[in-house]
Amino acid sequence: MYLQKIKTIAIAAVLPLLFLSCSKGGGGGNNPPPPPAEENLSIGIDPDPGADFAKALGATYDFKLQIKSKMPAQGIEGTVTFRKESDNSVISSQNISGSTSPISITIPNIAFNEVGIVTIDVKSKSKPTNIASKTFKLHRK
């Protein structure tokens, strides 16, 4: 009889614990966390002329486009346009694309003593509303 009471008490104590451990709780599900939001694009150029003119020593000018923010997962795409400052006519335009930084760019057809404006427009391939632009003046001496 004493053994019977211990057995009943043990079952009564273990049974609620068993039910609690098997219940469906709110944690631990199989849903992965959402991916982090894409960082806003930030770009720069090397060499950076700052507020001064970039100076080409010949008919072409080479520089590197640097993605200063974290590179978007699918990379970037965009355009580089070189226009005459005097009448805004397009001298050259090229499409660019990449998934690593820096991206090498060459501006062709730079006339002697002609001042031009280079405009770089890039956007994320995975989030087209994520854009960045850079403009600088270019002069051949």
C-alpha cells in the first residue's frame, strides 16, 4: 500500500511535466531571420579631384569607381557620361556593371583645352531604387 501511494504521487508529478514539454511553444520555429536591409549606395572615384578639375594628359582619362558602401548582393549597374561644358552635348557615354570594387573606367575622346563634365550614375541590381551619383569636371591640358 505504501508503494502504491508513492507510485501514484510520482505519476501525478511527472504527468504535468510531460504535457508541458510537448506543448507547441512560440520559440524555435523553422523560420530563418529576414535578410538584412541593403545598405544605401555610396560611391567615390580614385583619383578624386575634389572641387578642382580632373586633368587628362592625353585623349583619354582613367579612373576607378569605388563602391564605398557594402556592395549589393547582385552588384551594380549604371552609366558614365562625358559632356561638353559649353553646350552640354554628349562626347561619350558607356554602361558599367560590376560586383566587386573598384571598377576601372576610361573616358575617351577628350579634346585639347575642352572642359567637360563627367557624370556617374549607378544603381543596385537587386534594389533599383538604391542609387548614387557623382559628377566632376574634366579638362585636357
